[in-house]
Amino acid sequence: MLLARLLLPFIVIVLMIFGCATPYKYPYTTDFPGSYLHPIATPPVVDGRERFREIFCGLLAENPKYRNEAGNCEDFLLRLSDEGQLNKNPGPVPAPDTRYRILVVPGLFNECFSSIALPFEASIETLRNRGFRIELLIVSGRSSSDKNAAYIAKVIENMTLDSDEDLVLVGYSKGAVDILNFLVNYPAQARKVAAVVSVAGAINGSPLAKKFANTYTHLAKYIQLSQCEPGDSGAIDSLKYSTRLSWLAANPLPNSAEYFSLVSFTRRENINLLLKVWYDMLAVFSPRNDGQLLSADQIIPGATLLGYANVDHWSLVLPLEDSWLSDTVEMPKRFPREILLQSMLLYVAETLDRKQKKNETAFNPN
């Protein structure tokens, strides 16, 4: 009894320490409204989920590749509590618009793993055969967003566009951040851009960036791959919360372009095995993450929210199930990346066409 009485204060102290050191993990649920985290004074987000779902589900139903395994469209596109039900009489799926030149900018370490695949690589080839003018714009996977912004500006400056052509930039993960920095840093070239699409974009950065910054700096010197040049080695610093949120607060995005955001998050059991440890780290903040980014951090200020993809950060854009990494993928269904990319591009073209007609009507009211 005396021993128990002596040990009791120690036990209480230990429980208090470890109780405080283990943050509460929120349960996963889709029974909540769409949300985002932005600095004060940035423009509000527009909800475009209903029309995007119409296009995505329409294409999914038409594609014989997914007819047997697609099941419910909501297996791939999550419906949160504030999104209405799908229109019983949805509008027609728009046709491809060849007026737009589309450049897809990959994310962190993109060229380091190019032997496996680049984001949407197979989908780009398929859509090109269907009339889309689309290609990859490979940036430095280990460089800062400012350095990559300069490279994007140089590529666009050297492009020859017809008088009726506009650019649409699609950025995956850090690629979306590189694009935003380009728009602000190079306004002359930015005026050629009609739209920006963020796909699981690291808009606010990630809590993981600060946590692993020192580890990356230590290990970077050992990365000696010819296809993985160090650049200015500023990639991780570009993704820190403090860096991204301060940048967004200080740099209003040009209103010459339209902005769109596609978010990804899923249940832990759907997360790639290689991403589970990072998913768990982010789940301390919220289980609504994709193994790399929190869902609330993936939306551009003032953008149109397209939807929430039910998939992890890598499987969203990479065919891991077809590579030597196939054993790490636990998703029960092959994610329709090609349909997702096509749906985003069709939605963007439809929005830009509607904006153009509205402007023409305002300019010529008669």
C-alpha cells in the first residue's frame, strides 16, 4: 500500500505527460461541409462541384474501360454534406476545345522518378489523340518555386500562340505552387494564361515540409542521379506553411486568369503503403488528407472548387498499379485518371466559353 501511494504521483505525472504528447485524432467522415484555410483578405472560393460531377460521372458512364468496375461514381468523387444531389437531367458533356494549349506542370522530385511515370503521362497521350493540345512542362523537381517560375516564364515566352489561342496551366502538387509564383513574378507572360488548374496542389504547403526539412537537407547530398539534378535545392522550403501562407497573403493573384482546384483525400485503408506513415502524421491535424497534404490546404484563393477525389496523393496521377510499386497500392478500384483530367479540362473550357460570351454581350448589348 505504501509503495502504491509513493508511485501514484509518478504514475499521474507520466500519464499527464504522455496524454498531452499524444494529440487527439479526429475520426474520418464525409459528414461535414467543404472547407479551406486561407489568409484574411484573400478572395472566396466558388463551388463548382455539382457541374463538375455531372461531367465526370457522364464520362465515366460512357467509358467501356470503367463500365464494369466503376460502380457508383461517388466511389471516385466524394460527396460532402454541403453538396447537393446529382441533377436528374444533367447538361451535356462539352466537346474538346482546341483553342486552348494545355501545359501540365509536375510536382516535387518529378524528374527523379520519371522512369516510373510522370503525372498523367498516359492520360496526356490518350487525350492528345482525342484532339486536346496538351503536353508536359517538366520543371526542376528539387528547386524552389521561384526558380521553377522563371523556367515556366521562359518556356511560355518562347511559345508561338495563334491569335485565338490561350494557355491553360495544370499544376500537380508543388507544380501548382510553381505556377502561382510564375503568375505573380512574370505578369507579361502571365497574361497569356486563361486558366490555372490545381490538382492536389500544395497551395498552403504541408506540415510535413517543416518536419522533414532538416532530414532532406542532410540526405540531399547523397542523391546523385543524372535525372535528378539539385537545382537550387529550395523545393522543401517552398512548401513550408510559413512560406506559402505568407506568400499568399502578400501576393494577390492576377485576375486575368480563372482558377480551379481539385482536392484529394481518402480513408487510411485506401492510402498507398508508402504514404501511410505520412498520412498518420497528418491525421493528427485531420484524417481528411491524402498522405501528403491536408484537404483544406489544396484550394487556391478565389478558385472554383471542382471536387474531392477519393484517392491518395500519388495514385491520383500515377499508375502505380502498373509498376513495380503495385504491391503498395491498396485501392480496391483503378482510379480513372484519364477521365478526371478530361473532366477538368472540359469544365475549364466550358467556364471560359461562358465568360467570353458574357463579356461579348456586355461589350455589344445589342
